[in-house]
Amino acid sequence: MNKENKQELVAEMHDKLQRAQAVFLADFRGMNVGQATELRNELRKANAEYKVVKNTLLEIASKGTDKEGLNPYYAGPTAIALCYDDPVAAAKVLSRFNKENTNPFTLKAGVLTGKTINVADIQALADLPSREVLIAKMLGSMQAPASNFVRVLAAVPGGFVRALDAIRAQKEA
């Protein structure tokens, strides 16, 4: 790779690091091509990108971004997962891949909204429900008081109708 190509790659990675909501680093030593392709495809479905980039180029690209906290983790073979949309989905894929496969793929660290997180934090992030589930729970919580209020308002006329029906039945008897 010549100097021009490296400069282009650094500029491209700098842009991607700035756009990414979350970044996860992993040691991919010992992974075969099939496993890497499978991981890449699963991350693509989660709107994340998986790349292998030289550590020195990553370090240069991360200057001036909120991902500079990852600099101490750029040692050994490093793969980077860039998440642009839902960090939980990417963390789930990486965590599941780390657990399921018998390869030595290991997570190193990550950055979530500018804060450096460790492997335990990535696992905790992966254990969260999906974004859709969280939104549904929030909407359910917001809707519950309104539906309870409607139920109370509907009960008042219903009770009145039952009382009138009881009076009618009593007079008929």
C-alpha cells in the first residue's frame, strides 16, 4: 500500500469514525475466511460494518474524533465494527459470535457515544432488549394511563345503567 492509498484510507476511516454511533474492537486471530464472512454478513444485517485495518492507520484516523479513547487497544490483529444505527444490534451479533464459535475471536473494547466501554459493558449492551421492544414498552407505559382513564369513564355510565336496570327489575317484581 503506497502513501496515497494510506492517506485515502485514513481519511475514509476518519469520516466513518465520526459518523459511527458506536465502535467495537476485536482480536480476530485464528479466524478463517468463512467465519469472518459470516460475521461480516450478520453485522451488515445489523447496519454495521466490519473491517480489518492496520493499527497505526486506525490511530491516525481516530485523532480528532470521540474514538481516541480506543488508542490503547490498538495492539495485535485488530478488527473494527462500526455501527451507524443501533449499537445494541451490533453488540448482540458480536457477543453471540464470540460465544457460539469455537474460534479465538475476542472482543477488546468499544466506544459508545464518546465513552470508552470494556468487554463487560459490551456484554451488558448486548443483553438489552432490541430497540423495537424498548419503544413498544415505552409506548405501552405511556398508553396505560390513558386507557385506564377511558375505562374509568366508561364504568360510570355502565354502573348507572346497571342501577337503572336493577330498579326496573325491582318494580316489575
